[in-house]
Amino acid sequence: MIVNPREAGFTYLTVLFAIAFMGLGLALTGEVWHTALTRDREMQLLYAGNQYRRAIERYYVSGPRQFPGTLEDLLKDPRKPGTERYLRKLYFDPLTGKSEWGLVKSPQGGIMGVYSLSEDPPKKVAGFAFANREFEGATKYSDWKFVYNPAAQQVPITQQVPPGTGTQQIPVPQQLPPGTNPGTQQIPIPQQLPAQGTM
């Protein structure tokens, strides 16, 4: 059977284009898969980091106001005779796959937070929960520091006001004269006017 050179060349080009499109499709699939995997690891990091933060908080408030000396102290509080746990287990860093974490030390001693040792740029840069609001705009995962700061927890409670009214000024009650009931408002009684004769 005689093959036309033009048909052979066309078939060859068709095969080349098909291979190129398949390669492009695989590359896009791989990129999507890698992005999904990274976002899943980010969610795992946020979960593990928040678990450590809550455990450190519970350790701090459940006894003398001090931070744990090691992460293992969260599994069994050495300050108490019994076994009191604040974590069920020590978590691995999902980004590095290791049990080693960066530790944020308190000026008074002890561990007040943890962070990943990964220097990779995060996919998530906004839309964090309130507890993690400081992570917005971070350029690397090691900037995501899960810290329990007792001073930052003492947020003053403000009275909610309607939107657009600005800050509401709450008047300071004045001291009332002795014998005055503070629960009642004193309304001045108008004096009786003298009767006027008819014209």
C-alpha cells in the first residue's frame, strides 16, 4: 500500500498536537492538584496551631499563671499530682511533616505559642477567623504564629450602638441628694399659678 507523503505528514502533526495537548492537560491537572493539596495542609496547620493555642491557654488559666515549659507538659500537667491533659496528642507540622515546631517563648519563661518552620509562601492571605486575623498578608508560613497572650484577651466590653452613630458617650450618673431614690427620676412640679379673675 502506497502512503501519500502529505497524509503521513498530516498524521505526524496530528500526533504531535495531541501529545502537546495531553501534556498541557496533565500540567494543569498537576497544578490544580498541588494547589488543592497545599490548601488542605493549610487547613490542617490552622487546626493544629489553634489546638496548641487553646491548650496553652487552658494550661495557663488552670493553675498558677505560668506557661508550659515544654509541649509535652500539655499532655500531662507536671504541676498537678493527677493526670490532667490539655491536648490528646502532639501534632505534626503538616507542611514539613515533622514533629518539630517553632516556639514562641514568653518573657517570663515558658512557651506561649507555636509556628510552622516552613518558609513557603501561603496560598491563603485573607479571610481568616478573628483569632488568626494577624495572619493576613503574611509572606511565609512561619509568620503564622499561634500565640496565647493573656494581656490581649482582656478586651474592654463596649455598648453596642446603631451603625453610623460613632462612639456613644455614656453619661456618668451624678450624685443624688440624701434620701433620694436612685431608681426614680425627679420631675419638678410646676407651682400653682394664682387664680385670675374673669374679665
